[in-house]
Amino acid sequence: MSIHRRKLLCAAVAALCLPVLAAAPAQAADWPTKPVRLIVAYPPGGATDIQARLVGQRLSEQWQQPVIVENRPGGNTVIATNVVAMAEPDGHTLLLTAMPFALNPLLMDSLPYDSARDLAPVTVLTTISNVLVAAPDAGIRNVPELIARAKAEPGALSFASTGVATSTHLSGELFSSMAGVELTHVPYKGSAPAHQDLLSGRIQIMFDNGVLQHIESGRVVPLGVTSAERLPWLPEVPTVAEQGLAGFEASAWYGIFATGGTPPEVLDSLAADITAAVRAPELQPRLQAIGASPGGGTPEEFRQFLDQETERWGKLVRERDIRLM
């Protein structure tokens, strides 16, 4: 091949590549081009669902595209996660899930998806500190009374959770480990059914982040908060750590994921838009009503956070021999 023909061929190949290279940055600018599905791993009515609808509404206004919230509870968040794992990697199907996402690979022999390959972290949506509460007729008024009762009656006290490996479950397991007591774990599919049994007295205690209205109405007794410091909206309720379990801290987190393979520029755009939405001043009173603090940040920051959470709670999972029931 002559030098002249080789130059012409190279120029032709370069010309063919130009539209592709030029299109890549435009992918984020053109996105979204259709309604966005937000798949929620928990049932309607709980803290996760409330966050989805609050943020989804703001994003709908910003994107000028509907954000359709779909609740797909079950399977310890696997059902919802698999929907997003199998979607087109174009950023139009998103997942809102929580801590079990990071721990399911440790709890299950197999999953229908590869967490690292098939899901792409976008950003932390919110974090919520749990509150340890008791049913009024349980006769427990603080953490020392709970520990004394649990030691006197091993396994007799039951604590509800919104599912295995959720923050509501792991808070209880961490409490049992640090206090040297045994509590009977009763998992539910979401907070609404767990609250029903707690309010009726069928369950004695619960670590949860959606009980503020029940505390204010006097339907449950707050024993302590799981944060490192007292919560601004519950200033009279001491931390668990203050009451004899130094170092106790456990908070829930909720995060947004896209399908693996979604273009990085779309992930970055998603993270920026969701961060702005969840930090909007007008949303803060409504988030505070469910005890939520706004998150946000880049996909890489969320990935690093996931690694830290997996390492921290993975140790407790192994120590307590936590398994799916």
C-alpha cells in the first residue's frame, strides 16, 4: 500500500470515529429522554418510600420527565435489585435500596446478579440514625433496664426489624454483642408491618428510623438513639452510648444505583442532580420528619463508602453468624 493511500485510509477511519467521540459527552446532556423508573426495594409507606417520592418529585420537575416510583419489596432487596441489574444501562432505571445491598453477597450462596458488575453506585441519598423504642406495656424505660431484663430473661425479649441485614436488624445484633445479651430477632417485610406488631405489644422493642410520629403520640417509649450524639429533633433522648455502651453507633443509609455499564457521564450527572435535590432547603423539614439527613456526593465517594460499610458490618455478620431465614 502506498504512503498516500495509507494516509487516506487513516483519515477515513478518523473521520468515522469523530461522530462517536463527539456523541459521548452529549449522552449526559441529552439524558433523560424518557420517563425514569425508580425501583424501591421496600414496601409503600415506610421511610424509604417517603424519600423516593419526595426526591422523585423534585427530579421530575428538574428533568421535565416523570419519575415513576415502583415498590418491589422482597428477597432481602434482591427482587428490586435484579430488576435494575437487568435493565438497559442508560440511566433510565434506578434503584433505591439500603444496607442489605452491601451484605447480601455474604448472606446468600448465590445471587441472580453480580453486585460489582451489574450495579453502578450513584450517590448516598440519606442517612438516618435509628431510635431504640419499646412498646409501652413492655415496662422498659431506658437502656440499663433493657439490659437488666434481657440478662434476667435470655431470649424472652423480641426485637423487630425491617428485614435481615437492614440497619434495624444490625443495630439489634450490635446491641446484643456489646451488651452481652440475647434478644430474639423477628424480621418483617418493611417498617409498616413491624410497627403494627410493636404498637400492639406483640413485639417488645425495635431499632427503627421511622418512629418519630409514634414517639410524639406516646404510642412507643424512646429508650435511646443509635447516633454518636443526641438528635436535634429528640434532644431529651440520650444516646445508647451514653447509657453504658460506649462506642455504640449504628445508622441506616439509603443509596441510589444505576444499571452496570451506564455511561460515567450519565452517572456523574445523576449524582449531581440527586445531590442537589436531596439537599434542597425546602425538602429538609420533610426529611427531618422521618429523621433523615441529606446525603449526596459523587459515584466514587459512594463506592468508597460501600467498601467501608461492607467491611464494618461484615465482621458483625460473621461474629453473630447472621443468615437469611
